Amino acid sequence: MSKTHPPLTILEIINKTTKFFKQKDIENPRLNAERLLAALLEITRVQLYLQYDRLMSKNETELFRDFVRRRAEYEPLQYIIGETEFMGLNFKVTPAVLIPRPETEILIEKILLLRDTQSFSNPTVWDIGSGSGCIAVALAHYWPECIIIASDVSEDSLSLAEENASLNDVKDKIQFLKHDILTDPVDSYTQADIIVSNPPYVSLKEYENLGDEIRIFEPKIALTDDSEGLTFYERIFSLIENGHRCKFILVEMSGTQTEKIIQIAGKYDFAGLNVFKDLNNLSRILQIKVR
């Protein structure tokens, strides 16, 4: 006969999971334990502690054990619970898209600063490689006068981006477009006042050395161009030379190839370049004034 384990309380489960995650070198082990359990029970982290002495059912414990196993195998927390937060908004995420990072919020902040300091009238913003739609949706939410074009090569990404736009009540403000920026023609319907992109900027050499949590679970196509990590910058900057009318371009950078990216931008007759750093003091955002 198999041994029957007595039911555990919420607090006991959190403590045991935290200890286990520490042994597995999971960063922020208690936060991970709390977020997984809160997601499973469909309550907030605060509510966990308001009912810390509640006994977990056998079914809840089994489901949670599976969550813990997946996290211990370094599957990202966001994929397990199926959601994340970006710019104060909720987004669904799946392994089809890159998990939104806090650094990318700087892109939004700088575009909103342009909104406040430049003269725009119902501007169009083109989000190239939209992924989960975090950039497009956040801009549509915080700058409702914008017209947003969100393009991506992946139909799965576009489907999820549309879902996130609906989730945040901005679907009517965004045009979703299946488009490969590297190979598809760029027509008049993509003319934009501002181009924004968080492109695949990891070089193939860097990609091979990424941690398992990123390399195994996040989509390779969203991380690397299978080359030097510079292909998308070359293409985006060249749009202007090929007649694309645009006032500003803002792109996220990896922090490891800043000078190379700036050199590429320097080949074009842009009116000005500004580089902004992230909280780790890495050069993260390149803002280009085109004209």
C-alpha cells in the first residue's frame, strides 16, 4: 500500500516549494512559489496569506506538483501560468512568443515622451516583429490617438497579439499584419510616423551560450537572426533610404553590440541619434530622428 500523505496548508506548500526551488537554484524562489500557487488557485498573492492555514485538496496538490516540476526544469514561470505583466497591463504568453521584458518598457516610455514633446496629429506607429503585441497594445492603451500597425512573420504570434489587444480593450486601434520585414515588400500601407522594434538581436554565437530557461523554451526566431544579430537593424534602417517616410525610429539593443548598431545607423543621413540606458546601465534603446 502506498503511503498517504496528510494534506498541507497553503503556507506549508509555499515553504516547502521555496526550499526546493532554492536547491534547484531558481532565482527568487519564494516569489516563484507564490506566483505559481496563486495562479493555480486563481487568487492574488495577498489572498494566499489571508488564507495561509487553508488545507490544499489532493487534486490541487497534484496539479501544483506538476507546476513545480516544470519550473524546476527551468520552464519560464510566465509560460507555466500563461500570463505576465507589461507596462501595468496583463498579457497572455505562450511558447510561440518571447516573454516581454522590463527593459522593453523603456521603448514605450521614450515614445510617450515624443508624444509629449513633438507635434503629432493622429500618428501612425509601426511595430515590427510584434510578438505578444506588448509594444503595440501598450502604445494603443497609453496613446489612444495613435494608429498602430503590428506586423510579425508568425501567425501564432499575431493570433496571440490580437487576443492581448482584445484583453486590454484596444483591438480596434491596431491593424495586425502578417509580414516578413526581411523578405516581403514594404508598401504604402506601412508608412508610419514612428517605427518601433524589439528585433531578434542575439548573435548565433551568443544564442548558443544562453541559459536553458531562454534557449530551450523561448522561440529561437524571436531571439536570433541566425547570424551576427544585426540583420534586422540593417533592414529597418534601410527602409528610409528606400523611400519610407518616417520621423522617428526606436529600436531595442542587446547591450553587447551597441557600437556596431550605431555604426550601421551612421551610414544613413539621419538627423540625430540618442542612446538610452536601462536600469543595469546598459545601452538599451536607440532613438533615431530621421528628419
